[in-house]
Amino acid sequence: MQQVLDAALEEGRAARTVVEVHHILHAAFRSAVRWQALAANPSDGVTPPKVEQARLRTPKPEDFRQLLARIANEYRAPLAVAAMTGLRRGETLALRWEDVDLDEARPVLNVTGSLQRGSDGLVVLPPKTERSRRRFPLAPSIATMLRKVRNEQLERRMKAGPA
């Protein structure tokens, strides 16, 4: 069993993947022992690899400004909101204008749902826990960006007419 895990590491498998394989095999062998198909669990004496915590690399403000300048205009606001608030991807994609209060004094963003892939396609689901419902104060630069996006959307809607 140890040889299987070692071989997987040598083949270039990630330590996290090898640990997951160990968990699955350990559970399967434990069931085999319980069913009396095996006398002992062969994975009991195995030492899975250590998984190192990934080092979080955050971009410098200047790098982030350069990134925003290079991407398409329609992606700038969602990316900036996600970067400044730490929202998850599904939470960012589920945001609606009614979730954003752009009041001049204290602009805030409310997390009220998350975009998920379901059997019927993409759906917005409410947060799983009450702690996931949260409120973020918006930096003035983000609030300004969102006001501009909202005004541009309203202008396009006016030009498009009732259709």
C-alpha cells in the first residue's frame, strides 16, 4: 500500500490527491475488515504524504490596476468587487443591483445568494448558513465604478426602448 502512494507521488501526482486516494482506500479496506473479507486493514501502517499549505499570493495594488486596465470593460466591476471583498465566485456572479446600496455616505454590498450549477442549469440559491449572509462596506473607488456601470446600463436600456 505504501508503495502505491509512493509511486503516485513519483508519477507527479499532487500530495493532496495521494492523501485523498489513501482516505478512499483506507475506508474501503475498513469496510472489508468489517465484512470479514480481510483480517486486517493493509492501509493502517501507511503514512500518507504531508500536504503543504498553499502560499497565498496576492497581487500588489499596481499589478491589480494593470490587470483591470487590460480586461474587457464588462468584467472590471465584478472582478474589482470580488478582489476588494473576498467574495466567492458564485456569490459575485449572483449579485444584483438590489444587493448594492450605493448611498453616497456609506455604500454597502449585501451577499444574498450564490450562483450554482443545478440540474436545471444555473440557479441562484440562498446562502447555506446565516453567517454566509453578510454585508460589506464598499471602498469609494468601487462604489464610483459601480455607479458608472449602473448609469451605463440604464442608458443602454433607455436607448433600447421598451423591447
